[in-house]
Amino acid sequence: MTAHTLPDADTQATLKQNLANVQQRLQDAASSAKRSADTIQLLAVSKTKPIEYVNAIAEQGQTCFGENYLQEALEKIAQRPDLTWHFIGPIQSNKTKPIAEQFDWVESVDRLKIARRLSSQRPPEKGPLNILLEVNISGQASKAGFAPEQIMQVAEEVLALPNLTLRGLMTIPAPSDTLEAQRQPLAQMRQLLEQLQTQHPEAQLDTLSMGMSGDLEAAVLEGSTEVRIGTDLFGARN
């Protein structure tokens, strides 16, 4: 195995403990939801964090990492092509080519134009790019994403694109203070995915990416298959 640069011993110990804490939280949430923790993937959101932090968490067996900023992400991917990289940030049309070429997953597809560009720019030898449609489930003016009522039609068109595999849906709901309030939009997301699965039984629609450091428990209760955790793993953003 290639030797990778790591942070100092104290930082390594902190990151290791953080990962253990998040894994325990995920385990507890899964137990409450009467689910197996194995059905929920942890995506480590490493944006703004140095590659040494990624290496330290990867050393503990974490393989999936999420990035928001393209240039920073490309530098990390070049150093760790062995890891699975998810693009989770806003996508500008002029940035689709390197995203299509370098990432394994794109979770933030919020316009059909972006899906079409990713499909046409994906190198065929890399196999289809896994994508999620971003849903603006809370209808926030400040947030990107499709309106829930657009999803069936959009999915129809995306499923016809040659170099993509539509795997499901992603959302960032408006923040809420109580578990009950957090669960409402997430329940709508679950129903939306179920509707899609019913309409397209032939498709590999197995992913519901929702839940972050603040609403992990609510997301697991509502069927999330992937939680995106940054702050609780790596500490506050730089």
C-alpha cells in the first residue's frame, strides 16, 4: 500500500475518535429505526480539509468522500484515485467536463442541461457516472434543485441518457429544531423515491442521500441510504 502523508498524532487521534463517534451515532439511529447500519453509507464531506485529513480517515476504513469545490477536489482525487469520490456542490455548466471525467458519483444534478452535459462528457471507458437528482424539498428560494413535482418527468429524460446511471435522489431540507419537524420533508423524499421506483422497476434506484450532522437521526428514520457528514468528522469548516 502506498504511504500517504498524515496529520500530526493528536489530529490523527481526534479524527479517529470523531469517526468512531459518528459510526456509533449511525449505529444507534439505525437501531431506533429497526434498520441495519450496513444499509446506510457514510459519506465523509472533506471540503476545505487537507488531504492529510482524508488520509487519516481513509486509514480507518472510510472509502467514500464528498467534495463541493472542483479545483480542490481534483487535487485530492489525483493523490487518492483509490477512494470513491462524490461531487456534492453546485455545478456550473463550464465545469461539467472535469466532473464527468474524474468523479464516481455526482449528487447535485439540479438541471437537465447539467445531466446532458455530464452524459456527453463522461469517458465511455470509465463506465456510466452514478448521479442523483437534487430535490428542493422545502421550496427554498436560496436552494438549488428540482421541485418535487418535476422529478418524474426529469427522471424519465435522465434515464434515457447513455453514460449516466440514475441512482436516486438527494436533498438538503430547510433546518428544523425538532425531530418531528426534521422528519416531515425527509418523509416526502422517501415517498418520492418510492414513487420513482414503482414507475421504473427496471432502474437501479437505490439511493436516498439525505441527513447531515444536524439531522442524521431523522434521515435514518425516514429511510436515508447515505448521510453526508462533514463537521462532526473533520471539525468546523476552515
